[in-house]
Amino acid sequence: MTDARFAYLSACHSAAPGEELADEVISVASAFQLCGYRQVIGSLWTVDDRMGPLLAAEVYRHLAAPGTPPAAVALHRAIGVLREHPRYRDPLFWGSVIHHGL
């Protein structure tokens, strides 16, 4: 796939490597990169069901803004917004969501 640019994987553990091949770091997110996606956002552990959609909406809001930032910057800004929410200040909520790619 030559024009794949961005994938947002909202499933839990989508960026966590498997346990069967300890010497290989293969996850759903890295598999997307191997398939040609240049930037992938995924989660290392379980994400709160109410927080996930809020974070995704913020990421896409930043990506849709004029002068669209790279996905990593959009994720960083979205997490900053989420950290202002009284319920999601604890890093256990937002710390699992990571960016893979350029």
C-alpha cells in the first residue's frame, strides 16, 4: 500500500508486543507499519472505555486543523487536553497511547 499514511487503532493492547516471540517486537501497530502505514497510534494496555473516544476525537480535531501537525504532535496535544480533564489526570489513563512512525 503506497499511499497509506495514518492509522488510529483504538483497540486495547494494539501497540503491545506479543508474548510468544520475546525477541521480536511485533504488535498490531507495528504490523500496520509493515503494511505501509507511515504513522500509527495504538495502546500498550487497556484504555478506559469513556476516555478512548475523547482522545480519538481530540487527535482528529488536531489533525483537521489548518496547518495539520504530524500525528505524533496531534497525539501530544490531545493528551495535553485530556490531562486537563479531572477524571483523566492520572497517567494510567493516557500513558498507554503511543505513536509509531515518522
